Amino acid sequence: MGGGAEEQPRLVPDVRVRRLRLDSEDDKTLCEGFDCGQEEWEHQVSDFIIRKIWLPGRDPEHTLVAIEAEAGALLGFGAWKHQTVELPQRPEPVAVVRVCYFGVALEFKGAVDADGHKWASRLYSTLEDDARAHESSTPDMPFELFCDRRNERGLRFWTSEARAFEVIGPGALELLRLVRVPPT
Ligand SMILES: CC(C)(COP(=O)(O)OP(=O)(O)OC[C@H]1O[C@@H](n2cnc3c(N)ncnc32)[C@H](O)[C@@H]1OP(=O)(O)O)[C@@H](O)C(=O)NCCC(=O)NCCS
């Protein structure tokens, strides 16, 4: 194909994933300046971790931050919460894990660990483990998220074999609704 040189993914050997501390000024500082891109949908993700999550009086999402060990920079984050929603072919509303916001900073997009695994993928796995381990979660609980239809990279990320979300319909405006029901 092509003949141009393939760009090597950035190697980031060590990343720590932990819960965001909303009572920590250090964590607020960590999130300042997070930038996962200038597209509208990217801006919304950055705005969440810079500003929205810190607003008083909110019922906060469960938020995990991935911190690159060398410089202590915020590589990415993911936020989830339980939500009761209607799903096609389900007579009653069901509880789901909604992945509310998920993003990797521009400079770390595509970054891999020493074994070549994408950090975005590892961060999502950790988020999913965190959600599953919650006392209010059940093993068959679907995961749900909304993704802008113009967000090709995001859609590819969610629908890849590793995560296997499926588009089940439109959401508001430009959004698509994606769901993954764990195999029983
Ligand atoms: C979505 C996101 C978390 C994925 O993290 P990442 O580190 O970029 O992940 P990857 O590099 O594995 O990219 C995801 C897929 O898009 C592909 N991709 C890379 N650049 C692309 C581009 N410009 N256009 C479309 N697809 C692209 C990758 O090859 C990969 O596909 P593959 O799994 O088939 O190899 C990250 O890009 C991001 O934070 N985007 C902005 C915020 C966002 O969109 N969040 C999700 C909202 S629903």
C-alpha cells in the first residue's frame, strides 16, 4: 500500500489508572489544559474533565484518570454511571452502565505500552472492570454510550472487535447510540 513510511505509535511505558479525587486541588490541576482535539465532540470531552466534573452540586460520574508516569501528565480519562434506559426489544426499562465521557489527550492518541497494546484500550478495560465490580452492577448489564456520527476514530474504537459496541440507532442531533450486551 502507498509506499509512505508508517507512523510509529508513541511508546508510553508506564501509566497509572486511578480514581479522580474531586476533593483534590492537585487533581484539578492535573486536568487543567486537557485537550483531546478541536472537533466539536472532542471539545465536549475535554470540557467535561476540565470544568463540568468540578461544578458543585452535581451527582458525579465514576471517573478514572490515566496518568503517564514519567511526566505525571493526564494521558486520558473515562467516566461512567448507572442509568435506567429503554432498549429495543426490552419490555421494561433496564439498568445499564453508561460510558458518559471517554478521551485520550491529543499527544497520547494511539499511544502503546511496551507490548504494543493501546493505552486507550487498556484504559477502557479498566473502566469496564471498575463498573462491573460496583455493588449495583450485574454481570448481564449492558453498556451504553453515545458517539457523534462524524467521529470516525471514536466509532472505530467502540465498534472494534475488542469492545464490540453496536450502533442501535440515532440519539439526539448528530449522535449515534451504541450498546454492548455482555454474552451470558
Ligand atoms: C476515541 C479515542 C479515545 C481512541 O483512543 P486512541 O488512542 O485514538 O485509539 P486508537 O489509536 O486505537 O484509534 C482507534 C481506532 O481508530 C483508528 N484511527 C486512527 N486514526 C484515525 C483517523 N484519523 N480516522 C479514523 N480512524 C482512525 C485506529 O487505527 C484505531 O482503529 P483499529 O482499532 O481498527 O486499529 C481517542 O481518539 C479520543 O480521545 N478521541 C477524542 C474524544 C472522543 O472521541 N471520545 C469518544 C467519544 S464517543
